[in-house]
Amino acid sequence: MFYQICRFIICVFVSQILIVASAQARDLLIVGSSTVSNHIFWHKKEEYQNNSGITFDVIPSSSGRGIMALAQGRADIAMISSDLGSLVAKLNTMGEEQLNPDDFIVHPIAQSKVIFIVHPDNPLDHLSRAQVRDILTGKIAQWPDLRSQALGDIRVVTEHPTGGMYRWVETHVTDGSPFVAHKTVMQNAPQVALVVSQDKNAFGFVSDATPDEQMRRAKIVDVPDLDATQHLYFVTRAEDAPESADVLISYLKEILAK
């Protein structure tokens, strides 16, 4: 028994040392939008760490989760792909914790495009903005209604409502009207591409920053009358933000401006 107790104490002690060492080895934790993560860090993280002299971890999830992690002190930088004000308003309607936009500093970093996707076997090549709106809100519910050779009910696939792209589409495409109630909700945009590439009746949206590996076989549908430009941001706390966060953001802005 004594031996077991000693071994337990030693294991706990060693694990705490490893946790502290891990924290000391990393300067920053960056959490949030998978769109921002793909656009900025895909296959570039090691290069950016070496050149900036700042070590960091990147955890892609959604814009809302990034802001919540930042507000709760669990992240140093949040990645978001919609404007902060509307995102905070959305989060405040979904949870008990009320956020204040004045508690954060927004750093514009880049732009991307929202693209709409279908299964590769779907012969549809073009849609109008109005048709996309009607699909997402359920007014158009079957592929034959669009003169598509695809059969069956349209399956709308979206990222989580806390995602910046979800908020962008809700604002700029559905004009504030809610998405169809029976939509399939994924945790992030890359998962949307995976589902759409597997289901012949699926319709979804992702970012043009999505790497080919994550796009799978999903097919892009052109929407010529829609300006799908999406602004991407880093966000830091207005108070107690690490100096290294500002240094890294300044470095990335300079690199991306070239």
C-alpha cells in the first residue's frame, strides 16, 4: 500500500511538471474559426513560429467558441469570420453569460469567399442568390424544383450557429430569415464538405480557404449575383492581453499584406 501511495504521489507530481513545462513552452493559444485557421495557418504554422520567434497552438472550432474561450481566459487570441458586434449579439441570445464587445479589440487580418457546394454527381452548376436563400430557408425543398436531375428532398448542411460563416450567410443571404428547421448541423465548416461529398441530396456552404483535402469531392456551385466576400479577424482582450499576441498579429499582418 505504501508503495502504491508513493507511486501515485510521484505520478501526480510528474504530471504537474509536464503541464507546467507545456505551458511554458507555448507563448499563445489561438482558438476559433476554422475558416481563419485554414486561411492563415494551413501548412504555415511552423514557418510562422520560426520567423516570428513566438510559439503557439491553433485550435480550430467556430467563431463563437473562440470568443467564449477568449472571454473566459482559456485563449489568448480568438479567430472570427464575422463582425464582432453581431457575433456577440448572437452568443448573448444563446447562453447565460453576457458578453460586451467593448471588452475586446478586433484586428482585421484577411478576406475569403463563401462558396456553396453540392454532391459531385449533382449536375447543377449555377444558382441565383434568391434560389440559395429559398433552399436554405426551406421554400425550395426538392432538387427537381430547380430543374436538377438530382432526386429527392434537399438536405441543408450547415456549420454550427456559433460559426462566423453561418452568421454571414444568415445576414447576407437569408436576410435574417431562419434556416430550415430540419437542417443538419455540423461542428465546423470542413465537416460540412465531408457530408456534402457523401450525400447526393446535400447542399451546404464552406469557405474558399478550405484546403482541397478538406473539400473532399464536394462540387462548387456558382452564384454570380452574390458578393460572397467574408472578412476575417483576430480578436484579443482589451485588458491583460499578452504582449506576444500583438507581436504575432503584427507579424502576420505584414506577411499577409505581401
